[in-house]
Amino acid sequence: MFEVTGGYEYVLPVMVAVMMSKWVADAFGKSSIYNDLIHLKGYPHLDNKREYTFSERASDVMTCRDLFVLSTKGNSVDSIESLLSSTTYQGFPVVTSHTEMLVVGFISRDSLVRVVRKCRQHPDVTSDTQCWFTSQIDTQEMYVDLSPHLDKSPIQITEKTPLDRVIEMFRALGIRYLLVTQNGQLVGILKKKDILEHIELYRKGLSDRREDTL
């Protein structure tokens, strides 16, 4: 703008105004207004520029220990509808059985909703119609095959995975959840929201320690 208008006499006042604005902004905080807006809106965003050092493991941070899972067998259209109406989760792990808890895959809530709606429009499907997460079923009865909608390779970590490594996985892969296992059995789900809440507690703890020092 200075070159276009030729108003070089305004260079110094503009520089002074910019420096004053920078000092005032630094006095209120180091983070940008965009990061503050993301934090206020509650968006699940991990800042790639921030570095944290944690001693905790994945099992210390995950909150979903009482899991709502689906087994490969034993589900019906009515039971899946009941699960969808009684929960607000965005997806459900699929395991071999509720006793073995070996991970088979993961299915999103949207996929289940779409499948159930299509089933209700089919004249031969009733509330008791069985829903299977495998196509290898030796039966002559009517059933719904959910295996095409199943994510058969969800990312899994062990419960002893360091939290620093978990954060790097969330950042690098852009995922929203990780399945936590112990000896191959599902023990919990670690969500990005859990990580953000832990980081916020860590930041508040640092702030409190600084105030006590002052």
C-alpha cells in the first residue's frame, strides 16, 4: 500500500501501531484468537505447535470403560434400535462375544441408522430378524448382513501405550478414537476428547503452579 500510494511518511506510525498491538495482545495471552475460539466452541482440535510431556499411559486417560459393544452374533433389528435410542455414541466396537471381547471391527452410528431404516422398509424383515457381522452363516432363516458396513481394521493400542505416543497418533492420523486392548481383549476406547480434557487439566495445573510461585 505504501508503494501504491507513495505515502512513505506513514511507515513509521504504522510500525508503531503494529508493535503496540502486538504488545497488547501478548499481555492478554500467547495463544491466537483462532485457537481461543476453537477452545470456546469445544472443537476436538489438537494444536500441532504445542509440545507436552506426560508420564501417563493410555489406560490412565481413557474414560469409556463401561463399553457398549456389539457381538458378531445374537443381535436383532429391535436390539440394535434399542441401543441406538439409549445411547449417543458415534460408533460401536464389534467383538467376537461379550465374554471373549476380541476385536472384530468398528461400525459407525450413521451406518447402523441407515441399515436399520432400510431393514424397516423391507417386507420380510421383522423386529426379531437377526443381524450378523459376518457373511459366513449357515442358516436358512432371514438375516441382515452388516459385515459390508464394518470397519475391519480399526486402529488399536495397548493400555500401556505412553500418552505422548498416543497424542502423536491422533495428530498424525487425524483420527477421533482409538481402541484400547489388553492381551487382544477390548478394555476401553480412548477418544480425542479425553486427550483434550487431559491437556486442559495439565495446562490449568501449570497455571496454578505459576501463580503459587509468584
